[in-house]
Amino acid sequence: MNPIRIDTTTRVKGIRTRVLALMAAGALVALSLGAGVASADGGPSPKDFHLTKTCASNFLCTVQTDSFKWIPGGTDITYTYNGDGSDGLAYPTIKIRHGSTTGVCDWNHPVGKVLAVCTFSTGTGRLTQFHLRVDVSADDPNDPNSIWYWDGTYWFGGGH
């Protein structure tokens, strides 16, 4: 009588193949979650963005709270202007660990509580391909101790 032989090499190869397939699938899921879900037009889906800040001057504000993990409380936002700033445009720069982004805030068309609209269209490091559009409002824009609000959306990748 011949003993039954089990080919352990084939069994190990089969298990190894399944493990590698599961690892690859997990990596794809992780990448897709990190990149955001595509919208119907093929671009990345915007995510809600909410930030509160206080300002020491027209040139320096400090983030108090934020819904975007890479811009934590305590992050400074610095502003520059063309000349005396009479054109109604301000250029904010946000520097974080491993990246930065610069945008433009347009103060020329206030509507209701919205005092300005700020847009950022790119960045460096972690903020490469970072896009942000926010409406700016404040509890009392004439009070130097006022809390300022940025409410809008952000996304990574192509423009919207």
C-alpha cells in the first residue's frame, strides 16, 4: 500500500499567494482612503474645512481650532499685501511641518457675514496639490480680540 503524500510546497505557495493578494488589496484600500473619493466628474471630492483663528495684527494670525489634521491649533498664518493693501487683496501663507501653502484673500466683495473669500491652489511638501476655498467671517471684525472663522472646502489633486 502506498502512503498518501501531501505536497507541502504547493500548499505553502497557495497560502503565500493569498497573503500577498490580501496585502495588495489592503494597500489599495489604504491608498484610496488617503487620496479621497473621486467625484462624479472624475476629480477628488471636496471635504468640509472649518478653522477658527485669532489675530495679533493684520500680518499675523494663529489657528485656534481646525478640522484639517495637518494644520493644528497654534499654527501661524502670516499675511503679505501689495503695497498698502488698498487693492483689497491679502496673501496668507500657512507653514506646517513638512509643507506650506500660500493663497489669496479677496476683501472686495463682502456679502452678509462673509467678509472675504480665500483660495489656495497648491502647496509644497504635505500640502502639494492642496486646494482650499473658504468664506471668512468674524464675531466682530472691528474688535482686535475677535475670533475669525474660515468655513469652506478643501481637496487634493486637480482643480474644481
